[in-house]
Amino acid sequence: MRRVCKAGRLRELYYAVLKGDAGAVARRAFGVGNEIARIIDYVSAHLHEPVTIDDMAAQVGMSRAVFHRRFKEATSMSPIQFVKSMRLNRAAMRISEGRTISEAAWEAGYASPSQFSREFKRMYGQSPRRWSQTAQAAPARLI
């Protein structure tokens, strides 16, 4: 079962990663002013809207091909895979906070409940309903 961290613990985790062995690579990839870091912020703020590769590339003034290549180099995921992952993570966090599955899906940018359920199950290995039951039954433990 995956655990969902509270915001404060996530900041501590990010800090530990940046200070650790992988920190130099992470700082280079996501440093201040970096195009990929700006796109991640943009996507995070617009998860409830349709976001295309063309939208993301335009935000940083790159061609679609260059943007796709640089994004994949920095994150090891395609831009669309990354957006999907962010949406599903946000929905999982909302479900663990007590939101209904349909509220969490809508807040994460899913218009189709069946698509959300399929993608959620593919990523987490269980349905959103099962995830909700597990998250509510488990005592809140932070990493």
C-alpha cells in the first residue's frame, strides 16, 4: 500500500533529496528558472483543465519535439505520462483526505469516472473505492 504524506513531511522529503547524493542532479534539472520546473508548476496549477504538450511547450517557448525530449530527459517520463501521474496522485491525496471519489476525480481534471477508475487502478493496483476504504481504515502514519 502506498502512503500519502502530509505537506510538511513532503517538504522535508524534498529537502532531504536535494541535500542527498541525488541533489546535484535534481537541482540541475529543477533549478530556479528552469523550464521544466516552470512547466511542473504550470501543470500543477492547471490539473483541472485539459493540458496538451503544445500548451506546455508554448509556456516555455520550445518546439513540441524539443520540449518532449528535454522533459523526458529531466523526468524520465513523457509529458503526458507525467500529467496523468500528477492527476492520479492529487486524486489519491484528496481521497485520503476524505473527499468522495467523484470529487477527487473532478478536482484532478477527470471528466469521465470510468477513465479515472481505469487509470487509477492501473497506477495503484486497486480501484479508487478500494483505495478509499483502505485509506480510511488505516491509521494516519507519516513516513
